[in-house]
Amino acid sequence: MVARSDGNGWVRCRCGHRHWGLHGAAGLVLLRRRGDVVDVLLQLRSSWTHQGGTWGVPGGARDSHEDVVTAALREAEEEVGVDAGHVEVVGTTVGTDHGSWRYTYVIGWADDAVRAHARNDESDEVRWVPLDEVEALPLHPALAVAWPDLRARLASVEAA
């Protein structure tokens, strides 16, 4: 039997950076369409968390038995109450790749039944943000670095 949460823990990648997730990590870039506007679901990380007070996507450590999609959907359910049954996964993209450690963004569309909310103490707030307004927020440093490439990737998803 595989232990749940066996991915929790800090590691140092071969570059010497410290990361959360013994087996890497994944986050859900959840989109919804409101007329001509596409929103992304963001969470304001609680002050006690690593890089607290910044906006990011729901996500976290990948367990040893999980692929990145399973991990991102599980984390979104745990952190912001998103039911995976109401998400259509349309792709993945690597945000950080340090060889021995990787963070992958899983991209999905929310159906009308998704009702996201701060489900535990890891989030101070959960908000749908228009894609064009994301850069105005104080982003989690890793998301801030990944955002230009991720935003370009989302442009192709928006058009589909």
C-alpha cells in the first residue's frame, strides 16, 4: 500500500535550490470563460506558508504514486474545494525544471458547477482573476518567473 502524502518534505535540487515536494510538485491553472473574458483561479497564500502573502495557483507536492495531473487535481480539491469531476484537463507545461526537481502546471477548464473557496488554512483568499490582470498582483516568485511563458501557452488554450 502506498502512503498518502509521502511527497511532503523539502528537497535541494542539483542546482542547490530548496523546493517543497520530494517527488516534484504540480499546480492547477484552472480557467473559466465569462463572455469574452477568461479568468484563472488564484489563491492568496497564507502568511505562514512558504512565500506567504503572494498569489499562486492551487498546488503542492506530488506523491510517489501520482502523475502530475492527479497531484494537481488532488491539491486543488484539498486547498480550494475544486471537484476534479468538474475540470476538463487540456494540457500541461513545466514551469520549473531543475533536473532532479520539477514543478508542472496542469491546465484545465472549469465547468459551471465549480465553486472554489479557501478550504484550509493554506489560503487567505481565493479569487477568479482575468488573465490580463494577473501580472498586477504580487505573484508567488516562481509563478512570476513562469508567467510570461505560461501566459503565452494559455493564449493557445483560450483560442481552442
